[in-house]
Amino acid sequence: MRKHFYLVVESEKNPDREGGVSIYENQQRPSSKNEQTVHQMRNLETNETWTKTMVSLGYVDFEDEDDYEERAHEKMLEKLAEIDESHLRDAGLDPEEVFD
């Protein structure tokens, strides 16, 4: 069971998500690990669109849903440690506090 992790740097629709990590079943295109990319998002029910700037943290393969629930937070922190600290700052985070 593969999960793709993304640091949300900027979100037009949900600014409160900035600095958070979004986890998706599928890779969000375009995306490259450790690079900021702008994604066009759309609500399929309302057809509302907005942009979201994210940094791909890569993916993790989990054995099953239980494994995902047990290790997702630990893997998220590992993935955040693999990217440039400038992306954390751009998302409004203090790198020292993230890994404290």
C-alpha cells in the first residue's frame, strides 16, 4: 500500500493547511521530490478550482492499513528531514521545532 507525502507550502483555498503534510494514494502531478510545484486542484462535486503549492516528500510503502496507522507519523518526520530546510521555512515552519 503506497502513500505519497507532500508538504503544503501555500493553499489558496485552505491557508490553515500551510505547513501541514497531505498524504495521497496517488502521486500528484507534476511533482519531483524536494521541489516546490504548483498544483491545480478541483472539487469534482462543485467544480471549484484553486492552486496549492506543495513539495513532494516521496512515498512510503506500507504493508496494510494497520501498518500505515502505526508508522505514518514516524515516516512523515523522516520524509521531512530529507528535504531542504528552505521548503520548511517557505511553509511557515521552523526546522528546529519540526524535529524537536
